[in-house]
Amino acid sequence: MKILVTGGTGYIGSHTVLSLQEAGHDVVVVDNLANSSEESLRRVAELSGKTAAFHQVDLLDEQALDGVFREHAIDAVIHFAGLKAVGESVKEPLKYYYNNIVGTLNLIRVMDGHNVRRIVFSSSATVYGEHNPIPYVEKMEIGANNPYGRTKEQIEDILSDLGSADDRWHIALLRYFNPVGAHPSGRIGEDPQGIPNNLVPFIAQVAVGRREKLMVFGGDYDTPDGTCLRDYIHVTDLADGHVAALNHVADKAGVFRWNLGSGTGSSVLEVLHSFEKAVGRELPYEITGRRAGDLPAFWADASAALADLGWSTTKTLDEMCQDHWRWQKNNPNGYTA
Ligand code: NAD
Ligand code: UD1
């Protein structure tokens, strides 16, 4: 199939472009490069031996997007493009609502206009909010607790309403848990701009000497070692989950929701110690106050993706840290030479 990947130069997008090409699909990428670099796609092409067509297009520019659909006979869309920093979304909610929601509305209107009605959407475990018991199951009522998360929830609602109103749509809503790691080649990986918000990119920058020490946000949670538990998933497993979801919705109409996670939780200190093993030395850290909005623990019930898609995670936390470290060590400044 010919697949349009929005946000395809970004972290998860670039790994998914590679998985799609390896699975035999043709890929077209649109991205406005707000949080990524085209260098990721050059490296994906090195790895796959195939070049994805690239259009530097903002989803807010509906006409330009329409032009991409006129140029390529797209069969399905994987929609990653969006802003994703929770803290920034609290400070600048309109920027997040406008970019993520209007961008998605433009995309689905253009798709509809070109009779393309298969979409796989990047949602997030953050939609489960604060009130659900763990592990999270797809049928639970959702309700995010920050503007970023609410954009994901609202886009899920928009796509669900669309699927209910028009049975020609094939829609997969993928709720990711905590993606980390990098392609084992060390050629593509996560390249955060500024100070990383997330745990593993921060540890990686400590290891490479760009940050002094890890601040562990809270050591007094009611968990085995006092630090928060999360469900970390290797980005290549996540990318393969998209190919599996795409195969499922290729010939099945309707709205499907799947958690993409491993089904187990790891603590902040377990992640740190696994990363230390990969690096081969201890890394400096300090336990500090809790971060506002953090939940003590959550992980996925990953059984629906296994039952429906035959997909489950394959890589361990140690492999995630080894691969993340290889990428960071070989590219201390990310894609910037
Ligand atoms: P990323 O920032 O690396 O990739 C997102 C890409 O979208 C970037 O390349 C950015 O330039 C592009 N983009 C943003 N707004 C755009 C617009 N208006 N038009 C065109 N391109 C635009 O992030 P990622 O980690 O690869 O995440 C991909 C998707 O997965 C996002 O939707 C994110 O919210 C979601 N997600 C990520 C995580 C995570 O921890 N990384 C977890 C859950 C969900
Ligand atoms: C964060 C987002 C969440 C998003 C997810 C994946 C918040 C409040 N939540 O979740 O909406 O879906 O990323 O993108 O931002 N930690 C430290 N020190 C650090 C960084 C993190 O101790 O420097 C801890 C955090 O307190 C948390 C764990 O590490 O317990 C994982 O943090 P992070 O990688 O930011 O992911 P989430 O908190 O799950």
C-alpha cells in the first residue's frame, strides 16, 4: 500500500517509516519540521534502501495538504504529527488545541475529499487520566488531566464520531505507553530539542555529559522502591505495532482502540540502573520533589493487541537502554552534526 505518514521525520514516525518500508509499503511523509529534521529520513533510506517522498507541509495548511493527496494515490494514513510536551501544553493550551485538533480536522477532511478513509492515530496512555485502576484496559472511560492529553482525547472522540456516522471509515486509535530506545543500528533515535522532559532521553544526556545529573522526581511514592512505575516500550516494537494495526484496519471498517505497551511497570531507579549497565558505569542522580501531574504507577493491559493483532512487545528494558545509549553515544548532539 501507499501510506502517508504525518510527523514521519519525528522520533516514532521515522522508526515507523522504516518498519513500513521493510514490510513492503511505499511511504510518503509530511512534516513541518517543527520538532524534527529531514536527516532522520535520509538515515531511514540508508537503512531500508528505499526513499520516502518528503513534503515539508504543515497540517494547518489544508491546501498544501490537499496537494500532497493530489500528487500521490494514498491508501491509508498513519497520523503522528502533533505537539507533545505536557508542560508546554499547560502554559500554551491554545497552541496545542489549534495545532493538534485543527491539524487533524484538516487531515481527515482532505482524506475524505480524496476517498482515503483508513487512519491509524497516535493516541496516548495519558487519556486514561487519574481515576482509572491499573492496568489500563481499552474499555475504561477516558479523561485526561492536561491540555496535551485532552487534545488526544478529543481527537479520539472526533474520529470515533466519524466512524459511527460513516461506516466507510477504518480507524485505529493506538494508546502508546512510554516509548524509549532507538533502532539497533544507532542511526536513528530520539532527538529532543532543549532540556528533555522524559526520563530516558534525560538519562542519556547525563551519560553523554550534556547534563550534570538526573533529578529523580519523587522517592516517596507507594511503590517498591519509592519511585514511579511506567510501562516502557521499545520504539521498534511500537513501530511494528503500527504495521500490525494498519494490516488489521486495511480491510476492516470501524473504530478500534488498542493499548501498545508491554504490560509491566518499571521504576525510575530500575530504568536508571539498566541504563548504567548499558553505559558500563554509575550515573549521578539526586532524589528530589515530585513532578506536578505525575501518577505513582501505570501500565497497560496489552492483551487486546495480542488477541486482535497478534502483536506484543519483544524487547526488554535492558535492550531499550542499550539501543538508546548506542544512538546517544554515536550522535551526542542528535541529528545536528
Ligand atoms: P515528535 O515530536 O518526534 O514527532 C512529531 C512530529 O510531528 C514532529 O516531526 C513535528 O515536526 C511534526 N508536527 C507537529 N505539528 C505538525 C503540524 N502542524 N504539521 C506537520 N507536522 C507537524 O514526537 P514523537 O515522540 O515521535 O510522537 C509522535 C506522536 O505520538 C505524537 O502525536 C505524540 O503526541 C504521540 N505520542 C508520543 C509519545 C512519546 O512519549 N513520544 C507518547 C504517546 C503519544
Ligand atoms: C509523560 C507525560 C505523559 C506522556 C508521557 C509520554 C507528564 C506529566 N506526563 O509521562 O502525558 O504521555 O510522558 O510522552 O509530563 N522522571 C524523573 N526525572 C526526569 C524525568 C522523568 O524522575 O528528569 C520520572 C517521572 O517522574 C516519571 C518517570 O520518570 O515517574 C517517567 O517520566 P516521563 O518519561 O516524563 O513519562 P511519564 O511521566 O509517563
